[in-house]
Amino acid sequence: MMQTNKEIVTAFHQQVFVNGDLSDINKFVKEDYIQHNPEVANGREGFVKFLHTLLQQKLQYDTKNISADGEMVYVFYKTTDEQGHQSKTCDIYRLENGQIAEHWDVIEENIEKIKSVNGNSVF
């Protein structure tokens, strides 16, 4: 049975980010992966290099939502570092033939310091 793009990204997010396991990265990410975060190199190798640095931060992940629209999958989550600093992130992935081919992200840092004027949570 073939996995949906949402199922692929859900498994990828859980295994790589939450569990810190890069053993299946070749299965999840295309070799010629395109990266739109200016701090991360293109290609699977550039992404793995970034992941090694990111995983050293020992972030806690709280996934809020994963949604898909065709080849696009959106992961919305909160991270908390060891000092209690929190970030809100939306990762956007484009899949091609069952693998992540392209990535964008939107990150809002230090959300623990935000004072809401409307009383709504940032989530």
C-alpha cells in the first residue's frame, strides 16, 4: 500500500526531528533536495549536515498540525530548548515521487515572551 504525502512527512518528522534518527534519510529526502532556508545548503548532504547541528540542541517538539494539499505538506509545531526558549515553526515540504524534494519554513522565535493584546494563544 502506497503512503500518502502526509503520511510520509508525518513519519519523517517523527523519526528525524522528534526521535533524532537519521537512519532513513535517504528514503525520505531526495539527493538533489532544494532548500529555501538561507542557513541550510541544498542537497540531502547539506540537509544532513544542518540536522546534525540542530539535533545537538536537544529541542522538544510539540506538533500542532500536519496538513497536505497534493504534493505540498505543511507541518506546524512548537519547539522548546533546554533554556525554555520556544519557537513556532511552519515547515512546508514539496514531495516528488514519495520523497521530500523542496523545503520552506517560517519561524517565530522567543514566543514565550509574546504578550497577546487579544488574549489568544500563538497556537
